[in-house]
Amino acid sequence: MALSYLIGKCQCIDENCLEQQYAICPHCHLWLCLKHTCNHQKLVKIYAHELSDQTDQLVKVFDTLTVDQIYTDCQQKLDLWKNQMITIINTKYQESSKQLFDFNMQLLLEFNKFKQDSLNELQNEIAIPLCDMLTKQNQIHPSILDDINIKLTKIQTAIDKIKQLLFIQIDCGNAQLNGDIQILKDSLSDYVVRMPTFDIEQLNQQPTKKFALKSNYIAAAASDQFILAYDHPSLVLFDCEKELNRVKLNNNEAEVYDLCWSNTMCAFLILTLRSLYVYDPLSSGLKQIEQIKLTDAENIWSITTYQNDLFICYLSGECIIECRSLPSWQKLRRWKKNDICDKDDVYIHCIRANEVFIGMTIKQVNKTWKFGIFDHQMSKIRQIQIDQQIDHINTCMLTPICSQKWLTVNSSLRKISFIDEDNNQIKQINKNVNNGFYFGDQLFVLRTTDGLEFYEL
Ligand SMILES: [Zn+2]
Ligand SMILES: [Zn+2]
């Protein structure tokens, strides 16, 4: 069988292509021929142009965008409401005024009649009979006086009511406007694109969960789903609920110094002083990488990945940093100590990558630690002295938090330091832990002297 038959056909879905597969396309994740790989690159470029146009448009919008219209619009609505309410009030006022006027006319007529009738009664029905009783009669019967008293009381009651203004009453208290005016404000700051916040003080709270480990070691790392921790002499795999598996390196002498997750390999990379292993959490397969062969003088101490690049940090030997390509493990580039370190730097203990930078914890001749930031080509960006305290032991782990924020964990000084390059500030808490890392976006895990502690951020 000719060799060409062993290579599959292009998987392009747009046309039935008979060419052989050449590369996996990062845009559609299909195996494509060279022509279609290039065609798809054109699609990716069109997409990039669209995003670029959209970005330009959004930038342009800000030339004319203001919030003034919001105020004008609300003021107009308030004014409209005022005018409507004034119209309603005026109508009600006029209707009620007319009713009041009519009632008053009725009352005037009633009053004139009442006055006339009452004066007649007082004069003819009460004053004259009383005068006769007092001047012409010898005896007065009390029942006649009782009748007079009833008549007087009736007139007096009506007069009191007139004096108390009770004949027409108006109650404006129940004439409410139609409900309250509600003015609500939404916060524009909720729409500002924000970096996730990390507050180091949260690591001083009680952990939400704890997994026990038997030994006091440093190496531990997490993928989105799994945590792998070194518990001498085993590697222990956890998910967010429980311990899943324990595996031993076939070389019993070797201690694990560092661990990291590789998205390219979909596996954990495990580093001992002289070799590198991959561990697939789904198959539980543990395999030594034959391509990593060290000379007798070489020892390795820390690893990190960024996309398809693997950075290996050497404790001793000819080079101090080496970059290899994943998944082939091909050597891409090596840097000597002089390329990276200052003359007072002794060694690099921990190397970590975020989306933009490579960070390293560097031990100096005076036994203090500093933090170095490099780009992915190892050009120096900045160096920050973490602490002035002398540390006789050799561990200072590093964790990227976001593009300009890092955490160092120093188990011998029992300190966690939060380094914020944005404002050049370092915030420290005292805590006896060995290592720390994110597990998903919300959980932060600390490797303590006897286990893993989970903190919700
Ligand atoms: Zn594609
Ligand atoms: Zn094709």
C-alpha cells in the first residue's frame, strides 16, 4: 500500500476536497489540506478586520456620545407630568369653585330665611309671651318655659353651627395627585469592563473546604476540573468533591519539585530534579518524557506553559531557561544565566506565565527574594524586591492572578505577598502555607503543611 493512502482526506466541509490532510486548523479544529488551511486563515483575517472595524466604530462613538440627553429626556418627562397635573388641578379647582359658589348662594337664601324666621319667633313666640307672664300673670307654669327653652336651644344650635363655619366644609386632604413620582438611577459603573478582584485578606478567612495530605510538600497545580498535588511519594488527583486517584512515579527516589497543567497536552506536567513526566487525569496514564535528557551537571526546578510553549527553569547547568514546543518537546530556545539574571542573582526558584508576561522569583546573594517580570522572549520588563527579610531556605512559589497581579508564597518566612504592578504595591499576610493557585475563577487553593484548603473569592 502506498504511503499516501495512510493520510486522510481534507475534512473541509464547504467542498468535497480530495487533497490530503496537512494541518489541524485552529479556526474550525478540522484536519485540512494546505489550500484550505490557507483559505481558513483568510477567513480568520476577515474576522480580525471586522473586529478592528467594530473597535474603530466604538472609539468613534465616544467622539459624540454624552449623557446630557438622559437628563434632558427626564426633565422633559417631569415637565410634561407637571403640565398634566396642573391641567387636572385647574379643572378640579374650577369645578369645585363653581360647586362652592352654588352652595354659597343656596346658603345665603337659607340664612336670610332662617334669620327672618328666627327673629319672628324670638319676638312673637318667645319675647312677648314671656313679658306677659312676668308682668301680667301671677303664676307661671314651668312646662311653658320648657317649651320656650327648646325653641331657644334650637336657634342657639343653628347659630353655633354658623359661627363654627360648619355649613359648608371642604376637604382637600383626600384630593391626591396620581401617585408618587419615582426617580430611579441605574449605575453606569456596572457596565465598566472590570478585571476580577483579588483580596489577599480573603485568605485569612476560614477555608470553605479542606482535603488532607500526609506529607509537607510544595508541588500542586490545577486544571479547570482537577487538582494534582504531590504527597510524597505519590501524586494525588482530586476533583472539586473528593480524592480520585493516587499514583507513584516509577523512580521511587525522585521527589516532585513542580507541577503545571498544559492545555495543549490536556495533561499535568510533573517535574523532578532530573526528569519530566506527563500525567493524563482521565486515563491516569503517567509517562516519562524521553526527549528531556539532562547532562550530569544539569538539574531542573520549575516549569510553566504558555499555549504551545513549555518553559523549563534550570537550577544548574549551561542554561537557566529553556523553551520547548508542545506536543513535540522540540527545543526552541535556551537562555544563559547572564541573559536573564543580574550579577547578584543566585538562582530562579519558580517560573510562571500569564497571558502577557513570564514571572520569576529570584534569590539574590543577600538571601532576599525579588520578583522579575519578562516578556515571552525573556526581555526584562521590571524587577521588584518582594521583601528585605533574609530567607535561608530555598522556596518562594509564584502564582499569576491577572495580567499585572501576582502572588508569591514563601513557606520559610510564612508569608504570602500580593504584588500589584499597577500601583507598584505589595500587600503581605502572615500564613504558613507552601503554595497557592486558582481552581476555576472563584476558588483559590492553598497547599498547606498537611493538605489543600479552599477559599471562595
Ligand atoms: Zn478552519
Ligand atoms: Zn482541502
